[in-house]
Amino acid sequence: MKKLIIGNWKMNPTSLAEAKKIYTGVKTKVSGLRNVSVAICPPTVYLGVFSATSKGKTSLMLGAQDTHWQESGASTGNISPLMLKDLKTSYVLVGHSERRATGETDEQVKLKIKAIQEYKMTSVLCVGEKERDESGHYLAVIKRQIEDGLEGLPKKAAEKLVIAYEPVWAIGKEAKGVETPEGFNHNMIFIRKTLSYIFGQKEALKIPILYGGSVSSKNADSFLREGRADGLLVGRDSLTASSFVEIIKIANQIK
Ligand code: PEP
């Protein structure tokens, strides 16, 4: 399976001019790369602009950072999956820890994934514990996020699903610690096992499991090779075209 690299810009950058600069800087560099799939999740206000400029087939896909589960209606401030589909969005992040921190529940995550599936986009379900404990209780948190978020989905839903494992304590500038490739791999196996109880082993093997949490060009190779990650979800380092392109090129070298 090709490595999948997704950039999550979060609430950045603060001008359309800068957003276009980063987007174009990445787009021009990824067009010839064959072994990697790349998507950028910009703030929704920029999504329409990028969608309009990417005519025809482009190797840089678009993703959204969140969605509502309803198609339209009285929901001030929200964006619907139908709107995202109309903008040729391929991926939608769901259950990012920064959304969960504002009160998003597993029940809402479930509704969102169901809606994303209906519009034939791919959900990137973000899971991860806030704290790591020696005795492994944190695994129950990951298990619950996966089981509750994916409840009731048919087997074929596995084809339009990505899991991003992001230990919350390893995310962002203020991260309390660093995850190791071995630590990731251990949890990836646990996640795969949980997925195989839900979808069956054959389907579960098709679901890419990404690592996210302070990924940079310095650690990307080890998470992909030693950690055997199917891809990476990159925050800060996706905001500088050159750093993000470096990570993408590292992934492109791995077959
Ligand atoms: C994220 O929040 O999804 C993320 C991975 O952020 P960072 O790379 O900045 O830790």
C-alpha cells in the first residue's frame, strides 16, 4: 500500500495569500511522485479556493478538518458533508483531539463517519490517549474510541477509512513527550486487532493506520520504516512547504 501523508493546517495560516503559497509549493513538488498519496486539510475557508484551482486530476488531494453529519439545515457555523463533497474533498478528519477537547463525543464521531461514508469520502478517524500509563489502561481509551466511532458500519466501509493514531501528549509545540517508532508499532498492532474484530481480518488489513504527533523530516523515516506506519498525519510541519515536501519525499522512497 502506498504511504499516505496528510497535512493538517489547523487554524493556520491567517491569510489566503500565504495559504496559496504553501499549497502551490507542495502541489508543484508532489506531481511526479509515484509511491505516495498526499492530502492537505486546510481551514474550510481556503478549501473552496484550492478546489476551484485544481482542475482535472491532481496528485495533491484535499481534506477537511471536520464536518457536521447533516446534509444541510439550521446549524449555524457548521459545514455539511454534501458541501465538502461538492468541493471534491477526498478525506475528512474526524474526532481530532482538538475537537474532542471542545466536547465532541464518540456518538458525534459515529454520526460524522456514517455521513462521510454516505458521500463516498474517506474518514480519517483520529484516536489517542491523553495520558500514557505503564500498565496499559490507555489501550482501553483507544479501543473505546474505535469501537464507538465505528459502531454499526458495514464491512465495506473499511475501504473508505483511515485511522490516525495520535497520542495527545505527543501533539503540538507544548507536547509533554515523544512517541517512539516502537511505541507506535505496539499500538498499531493493537489498533489493527481491534479493527479486525469489527470488520474481519481481511478488511482490517486494508485500513491505513497513520502516526501523528510532532512528525518532522527528522523522525518521519523511522516512524514509517521501524514503526511500519502506513502514513503520517502532520500538523506544524505541514505549514512550511519545504518541510512538508521533505516528509513526502521520505515516504515516497519507501516501497
Ligand atoms: C495534529 O494535531 O494532528 C498533529 C499531528 O500536530 P503536530 O504535528 O503539530 O504535533
